Amino acid sequence: MTGGTSALGEILPLWSAAPFAGMLLCVAALPLAAPRFWHNHFAKVAALWTLLTLVPMLALFGKAAYYEFMRTILKNYFPFIILLGSIYFISGGILIKGTPKATPAINTAMLLAGTALASVMGTIGAAMLIVRPLVRANRHRKHGALAIIFFIFLAANVGGAITPLGDPPLFLGFLTGVPFFWTLKVLPQMAFATAALLLIFFLLDRRNHKKELPVSGAPIAGDALPFGIKGAYNLIFILGIMGAVLLSGFLHMGSVNIMGVPVAGEALARDGLILVMLALSAFFTPVSIRDENEFTWYPLKEVAVLFAAIFITMAPCLEILTAGPRGHLGFIMVSLKGPRHYFWAVGILSSLLDNAPAYLAFLHSTLGGFYPGQAGANAVSMLIRDHPAYLEAISAGSVLFGAFTYIGNAPNFMVRSISEEAGIDMPGFFGYLFKYSLPVLAPLYLIITFIFF
């Protein structure tokens, strides 16, 4: 219910948001508390919370609820998963071979490369492209996990802050009406965080490198093998996706009625072009390249199933937030007084749950606070015109804080899993949080708050 009628948001009870809370709690807790159960039954858990949302809402509100659910799926979920899946698949066709020496300078350069690529390829694409060479270089290092952790900070999160292609929250903002190039306003925060994290990493890695002893007779820097790249032409298809998304922001092609919901023609053209890029990648890329890259569909399958449930269960919550002070979540607007509050509020929610739904929740609460009953492109345009600092805070907070925990953003767990399979001893959930995130990211984000918000 992303931007439906204000009347519905005003009358929806708070319990209608309970399945959303339950779904996010399962996403946050079960992979850690019961990993085997989650791996085998996550689709059933998602289906349960989806039904607990759909059945009572459709029974109580009929056509109004049906329209908003279909609107959510057709205008938000499908474009989201098409973009994410296509970038994931195409990036899986690019294989970087070789084992660079894991010196502090080379590690820092690889982190910078992943960060720079993230806003073009997306955080998942950049992470999947660079992580394996980085892992090969550092698996013989005693403190090899440090490079992987800062890679999660940078390439899997911070680097995706400046285009809608970079991170799922910003693409959802683009679908809601945020102009494609508006997110460049977050560049100062992104550049500051990137420079600070790269400097901190270099100093820590240089200290570790000087005092490390070889593990099992292997050289500290690893066995350097020649650099090579296969499937580089897939970068053309990723640029094609970027062009399709950018073009859709300028075209106006009318609308097509799909299952009672008007869908913009330019949105359909965008998604069609993205799928063409995916098909071209599949046609031109030998299967052997993805096999060497250890590509599998499982991560995308998990994301597709979970986000289908998240989008559906989130719909009533967003409708209530859109109603602003007249809705049952009006107390949120009372407690948040300015952009710096939104930066931390959306950030904390992003780090504990997931940054995409956190972004949407706070975007709608902001729109509801300033323009009760309105949502979509018109309300977003007014927010950019009247209160741009709020949107900057929400955008920066959702992306930057996604690095705070393994569950803050989809690539975090994927990078950790690949690293552990290669033999790097990665910290657990609380080790990552208390040893790295809190000491490094919390002070940095406090500084960003005082400088920018």
C-alpha cells in the first residue's frame, strides 16, 4: 500500500502492521538462531506472514486492499526483483582470475575498486565481482578477516549511496518518485565515509601486516598469480541496465491497466530492457565462466521469496504512515524532530532488520508528517522542494547503516559465506557488531551527523 488513499491509512488498526514486524523479526533472528531450519523452511515462514496479512485485510477492506496490494507488487516488487536479479546474474558472468599480493596498499585499492563499482553495478554486483579475488589474496593472512569486514562496510554498503542502481533502498526511492540523479546529493556523506574507512583500514592492515607470521608455511601476501578477466563484455550489459533505468526517468509513455492497476508504460519499457540485458548476458556468456565463479541462484531465490513477503506485509504499515498524524503511527512524527533524528532512526532500523523496508517506512512517515494523505511522486517532489535534508538523511542513513550488522543488507551475508567457505575465520554476529561496527562505524556516523545533519 505504497501511497494509496489517506482514508484507508487513517482507519487501519495497529495490529495490521504486526505481520510485518513478525516477518522482519524472523528474517533477523532465525538465520542465526536456527540456521538449518531457516535454510529449509524460509519460504514457508514467508508464506505464513503473507497470508496473515492478506486474509484479514482482504476480508475487512475488500477492493481497496486488493488494489493496494496489487499496486505494491506490480509497481514496487516486480521492478525491484527484476533489477536486483539481473545485476546479480550479469555480474556472475564476470570472472576475475589471479591472486594479488595482500599488501595493505593492494587490499586498500581493491576495497576502493569495489566501492567505486557499487553505485554502477549495485552493491551485490560489486561485492560478487571483487570478493573472490580479495578472499584468495587474504586467506593466508592471520588477520585476513579485516579486509573482508571493511569490504562489507564499503563495497557492500557505503559505495551504493549515490545512484538508484547502487542499493535497493535508493531504487525503491526512484520508483516512488525520487529523480535518478538526486541521490548524488548524498555524495559528500558517501565520500567522507569512504575516505575515513579506507584510511582506518590501511592503518590497521599495515600494523597487522608488519607483525604477522606466515600461516602453515604460506607467504604472508599469498601466492601471487597472474591477473586475468573473463566475460568483461558483461559490463556493457550492466551499462545497458543503467541506461534503461535512467531513460525511464525521462520518458512519459502513458499507462497500461494490469489487473486493475495503471502501470506506467516507461516502467514496463525499463523492465523489458533490463530483461533483454539479462538475456544477452545469458546468450553470450559461456556457462563455464559462471561455474568458475561458483554462481548459484540460491541467494537470489532467498531474496525474491523474502522480499515478496516483506513488501506484502509492509503495505498496511506504509499506508498508516502515509496518513501522517491522522494515522495510528502518528506518534513517530512527534518523536522525530529533524534530519539528524531521521538519519539515526532509519539507520538503526536498517542495521537491525534490512535497509530497503526501513527506507520505505521512514520515507512514508516523513511524507505523512509533512503532507498527510499524500504519497507518490507528487509528495516526493514537494519534500525535495521544501525539506530536502530529510530525504538526504533517510537515503544516507539507510545505506550507510546497512553495514552495521550482517543482516543490514543482502550482500553482507553473501560475502561472509563466501569468505568462510574459503577458510577465512569470520566473526559471528556479535563479534562483528562489538569488535568492528560499534568501534569503527558508530563514531564515524556521529561525526557525519554533526557535519552534514
